[in-house]
Amino acid sequence: MSKLERSCFYILLSLSLSATACNGHGGNTKEEDAILKKPPFAALTDSLNGDAGDKAGIYFRRGDLLSRNDLHELAANDYKKAWELRPDEITGLRFASTLSIISRPQEAIRLLEDCRKKFPNNTGFSNMLGDLYLQVGQTKQALQLYNDMLHADSTDFEAWYEKGLLQEKTLDTTGALASLRKAYTLQPVNTYALELAYIYALTRNAEAIDLCNEVLGKDSTHELIDPLFIKGIYYAGIGEGKQAIAQFDSCIRRDWKFTDAYREKGIVLFHQGKYAEALEVFQMTIKVSNTYADGYFWIGRCYEATGHKEEATLFYQRALALDKDFTEARERIQRLK
């Protein structure tokens, strides 16, 4: 997939899905027709109703215009017509992206599987298909897809990277490290280096420090935060609390709103038994973001550790209110009853 095509896909994928509720699948035809007869769509609609020669191209252009106006259901209809008239690569990509936006991933998957057969040299379809397999929980199919891509081209660094992320998600740490290392060797960019370093940090491997220092060495503006944060994770993992806190403080100096750095610093202090200091740090997290569930949870942990059960329960409840899936907060509430 070209950088332009991949950018288009992720921009489309990140658009608000609110249009879906307004333009449900199989919406009112009269209402749809009324929209298409109004500006800015009217001119293209008139062309389609007339003797226009390139109807596929007009459907495609109207689909793009509808998409830019968040009318994704209508856009999908136009992309479908364009695809049926002229099944080319860009139409396939745009049609599949739009199907994903309007929560029809299985249709998008079937389309992309067809596109892969029609256009085997276009890796864009494979990349998008892998993303959709993951979206619907088909991890085995995604892994097989990446293996097929790498069998066809072992230098495809994007496939190595995506495979590594999938292996990390499925807790195949050894496989993830191997795949991400291969991706970084082929394309030594910061994104790959930091993903690799993060896994090394979690596994207490000192290569995390080397990779982070390598990235920091190229940071002439001294603005990067992630390498410092990862170094902090590594030092915390091996019990070097002082060095860990130094790294988290460096993160905070570069971005005082970086809540995760406060949290990790506070956790180090908490495990050192410095509950009062930890509490002050955790309180900063909810000052920075009053919807940060982890901050409320760890304030609760500090209160629980110091015997203030009512206060602890209150903060656990606040954490759970912000994140309904916060299992540990729910368990601690039950335990304190």
C-alpha cells in the first residue's frame, strides 16, 4: 500500500461513526434521493441521470464527496456501483474502507479477499485485510495472512511489524520480538525501535536501554517522551527505583500532562512503601485529567494501604465509574465490604 493509500484508509477509519446512526443500512430511499439532488451532490446526480459516459468515475467522485460530508452509507452505495461497473484498485480500497466505517467488516473482508485475488501485487489490500481480521477477532487468519505476505516478500517490513504487533497481542513474546527485530533491521525507524524496546523493557532485557538511547541520540529537538518512559519501565522492572523515577521525571518535564508517567512514578513509590509521596503523585494524575481511571484507582490503593477503607472504596468506585471493565477496582470494592 502506498503511503497515500494507507493514510486515506486510516483517516477514513478514524472518522466518527455517528453518521451510521443517521443513515442506517437500508435507509429511506426518498430521503436518500432528496440528499443526492441537493448541492453539492446535485451536479453529479444530474450527470448520472443523463447520458454521462463514465458512470463508474462519476459514482466514485460522488462517493468521495458523500464520504467527506460524513454520509458514509450513501458513499458505500456509490462505491459499490462504481466497483460493479469498473472494479479497479482504488475503488476497491475506498469501498472496503467505507464498509469498515459503517460497521460492515465482514462485507469488507469478503471484498478485500476478492481484491487480493484480482490485484495480487497490491499489498494495500492485504494490509487492510489484516487490520480487519484483527478487528473482528480472526487472529489466526491475520497471522496466516502475514505469513503469506512474508513468504511472497521477506523484505516487507510493514508485514513484519504488523505480525509482531499481532504476536504481542496474542502473548507470543518470543515471536513478537523476532518479528519486530526483523522489521527494525529492514526499516530502522523510531516506531519500530520503540515498540521493540517496550517489549524488551517488559521482559527486563537491557536491550531496551540501548534502543531507547539510539532513538534519543537522533532526537535533536529533545522532545521525544516515549524512549524516556520505556527506560523508566525497564528500570522499575529490575528494581532500580531511583533510576526509574528519574526517567519518569524527565518525561514529566517534557510534558507535564503525561499522566502515564505520573502513574508509573507513583507505582514505584507505592511499592517502596512511600504511600504519602505516592498519593501526591497519583493526585496529580487526576488534576491533569479528571477522567483518568488509573489515577483514582491508585489513590484508592494508597488509602487502602494506610487503613482508610472508606476513602479507598470511594476512589475505587470512581475508577469503576470511568471504566466499567476495571476488574481490579471492582474486586477491591467487594473485598473492602
